[in-house]
Amino acid sequence: AKYTWRGFIEMDEPGVVPAGVTPVDFYSKRLVEAVENDDMEGALQALVKGADLKWRDEEGRTAMHAAASHGRGAMVAFLFQNGAEASVRDARNLLPVDLARAHDHQEVVRYLLK
């Protein structure tokens, strides 16, 4: 096999998910933060721990919106490969491609329009 699964070392500090917050919400928010910070390892860990690619923040944006808005081409591809959709509109009725275009991230625009 080309790749060998070696699992993940538990990197969370004890009691990482705060009381009153679901693990899905917690790790989904972590996914968005990792995408915004171009932290591929953090994004992968959030997904492994249960982040929901359809989770939306207060503005109705998904991780794909964050990746497009910040011009994170590799993250856009990573999210697609893991099942994220680019056809989801946020609370302002904007698609991820609209955000990429507004921030002049032409490479991301081209990728999202393929």
C-alpha cells in the first residue's frame, strides 16, 4: 500500500470540550479555525474527531466558505476530497466562490468553478 494508517496521537488537553458544547460543534468550529489559519494537520484532526463539514457559524458559513474567503486553495481541495460542498449559501446568500471572487482569490475561483 502506498500509505499506511498510523492513527493519531491524542493531542487534546484533558477536558477539551467545554461543558454545554457538543463535540460536533466544538470540533466543527476547530475545523473552521484550522482552515482560516491554513493548518492542514489541525483540519484533519478536527475531521477525525467528528467535525461536521455542513456545520455553519453565526453567519451561516461553512469551512468551505472560510477556505474560499481566505484563498486557501489546498484547503478547498482537501475539503472537497472529504465531502464538503461548494453549493451552500451563507446567511447573506453567498456561495464560497462569491467570497473567493470578492477577495480576488482567482486560483480558488477557478477551482470552485471546475
